[in-house]
Amino acid sequence: MEQRLTRILAVDDDLDTLALIVDILEGDEYEVHAYSNAEHALEALEHESFALVLADIKLPRMSGVELLGRVREMGLDTQVILMTAYASVTTAVQALRGQAFDYLTKPFALEEFRQRVNEAVQLQESQERPRGVRHFGDLSIDQTGRRVWMAGSEVKLTRLEFDILCYLFNRPGFTITCEELLRQVWKVQEQDERSIATVKSSIFRLRKKIGDDAQKPQYITNVWGVGYQFGESPDYL
């Protein structure tokens, strides 16, 4: 399997600055996803994992500080660096209170920019638990890199689908109820018929993506009236 580059998400409505950031970071062998507004950046965060978010504070419709708040509301511990051409004590306070890693003043020196980025990425990677790639049948999961393969072909999962799969994968042979999935994956304490239906539909989509037949499952088995079970005696590598 090819080595995965560290992903960085960059957000700036100044397209020249955005292009410069992409050139610098790609030159340093990062995988960069660039957006000119916070809304598209949030959509990307729903589907992909990133070690770092670089966001300009003055963005249209949603500011970089508001984007930082949304990232934290999503429960993501991704590092965030805010960028601004109008630095002030207030800016610094906003950044730190919003749990940003740091903020940079434009125009920034190249070496300072690289140093801050590298420090943030190293911190993020040190906080992640390195598990490597683990296997069960034709299914392979890189829990640190948040990637999944079936028979050697990569499968694109949403952030939620990946979290569901990992929760089941890490508890082989145990029956996991819908209520437990809601508490542990969705972080929902109060359940109703609608939320239970959400779990079932999410499992249905996950099965479809990994090619698991519900009638003859190889991976996720229905325990009727109770919940779901992943495998029985998996040969994890």
C-alpha cells in the first residue's frame, strides 16, 4: 500500500495567498486541500481527517474564529492555525480561547510559517495512537490514517461511517447495541425510534460500501432484536 501523505486543509479567500500556501506545503510533501470559504472546508472535515487546518480569520460569511468553533463542536481535535493581516491582542485571545494551536500574522516569513506548521503537525501526530494497518479477511483498516481497503482497493467512507466501522472492528465477537453506538459514536445520550433508525441506515450504507451482504455477512452480523457483531475470531495482523 502506498504511503499516505499528511493532510492539511487550507482556507483563505485571497486566492494568491491560498496558491502560495499550497505551493509551500506541497513542496514540503504535505497533501493540501484548499478552499476559499469555511463552508466547503467544513464539508471536507465531515468526510476526511486532517492533521492541521490553516484558516484566515477574515473569511466571507463565516470567519476563521467561527470555523475554529465549529471544528471543536464537531468533536475534532485537529490542530488549527489562524492567519490574519490585522493582528491584535484581541485576535490572540480569540485564537487561544478557541483552542487554536497558534496564529500567524500576514505577511508571514517563510521559515516561521514552515516551523509553525511542522510543530502543529508533530503535535497532532504525537497525540494519535499509532496502530498501523490491521486486517480481517479482505478488509484492511488504518485507524491512524483513517483509511479502509477491501481486497487492496481503497474504500471511501464518511467520517461517521469510519467511526462506526472502527468501533465494531475493535470489539470482535461482542454484540454492540444501537444504543451503545449512539452513545459512543454519535455521542447521543437520549435515544428514540428516529435515532435508532439512523443507526440502522448508517450500518446499511457502511455494509454496501465494504461489499458485505446482510444475508450472508462476512464482517457485520445482525444480532436480531439486539444490535450488531463484528466477526467472531478475527485474525488481526
